[in-house]
Amino acid sequence: MRETAKEEPTEQEDAAIEALRSPTVVGGRLATLSGMALLVGAIPLPILPDRALQQLRGAVAHDTSSRHGLSLTSDARATLAATSTHDRMRVMLRKGLQLLARRLLRRLGPLAPLTAAVGAVEIFALGHLLDRYFSRFRNRTSVRLQAAEATQLRQAIDRAVVSAFHPATQPTTLALPEANEDLRDEFTRSIDNLLLTTATMPNYVQRRLEAAFDDIVGAYSELCDG
């Protein structure tokens, strides 16, 4: 049988692939999946949210790995996608956040679905920290992610989610440019500061996740050295 020559990708195809891997596209896709987790968590059924969250986590793990040319074994995907965990600190944190949210939002009624934000944060952390691990720390030559590596990586991510909210975690500073002259009145300046501070919170949480994850992965010699 005559072998057919494999066609090389054209410049247009290469450009399209690079565009799909750009931070803007990737970040938007992860934000969308995290938003889906927020909606799923608001479903008033006992089993469906966990199954849907597991599927979302699996999709995030697959997408992130694929963008780095890596494949997940079935066991590795199951480890990263599992909604349950054996990390006691993470279980305590999650229960504490949910209890606090229920108490605070009980009086607000319509905002009760925001208790699902915990699952959305965890999905964002999974995708963002997986990408950070593959980009900065993984030195293994294997293009297949096995269950053992996935288990260590899952533990590191779970602990990073907990440590991100610890006062000892020191995130990188974010320097924002300022105008040479501020012509706003005091009231306008106060409102602007409140709005901009609120808008910066997701980035602040992201930087805390990164700082916690970097410290934790540094302690996992198996992850860094392969």
C-alpha cells in the first residue's frame, strides 16, 4: 500500500492555531466555563450539579492539556475532574465559605444562588493553575499525563486554593498607571475607587492563587523534576 504524504500546515493554519492559544481566547473560554459552573451550582437538585461540575472540570483539564500538546489518561482526567477531595483543609474551607454565604445571603433572598461561586472559583483555579504548571514547572518529556502526576498536581492545586486566602501569602503587586492630574471631585473619586477596586478583585484573587501555587509546587520535587 502506498503511503500518502502528510501535508504540512499552511501559514494561515498556523496563525489560526496560535490565535486559539492566545491568552485572550484561552482566558475567555476559561471564564465562560467558570460561569457555567456558577449556573450549575444554582440548580436545586442534589445530584445533577456534582455531575455537571465533574464534566466541566474534565473539559477544563482536557482543554488546558491539549493546548500544551499533552494527553490525559482516563485515570488522570478522573483525578483532576473529581468534585470530591480528601484534603481536609479544602473541605473545611469550602464548607465554611458555603455556610458564611448562606448566612449572609439568607436575608437577601434573590442572591442565594451566589453560594455556587465556590465551585466556579475552583474550576477557574484548576484551569489557570494547570496552565501555569505546564508553562513554568513541568520538565517531563512524556506527552501523556499519568494518574500519579495528576494526583500530585491535584493536591497542589487544592492546597493553593486554600493557601490563597491565607494572610501569609504574598501576591505580586499590580502597578496601575495614574494620570498626571486628577480633576475629579471627592465624591466622584470615591465612587470610582470603589468600582475599580471591585473590578480588580478577580485579578487580585488570581495573583494570590499564583503565589500560593508557586510556593507549593516548589515543595513537590516530583512535579518540578519529573
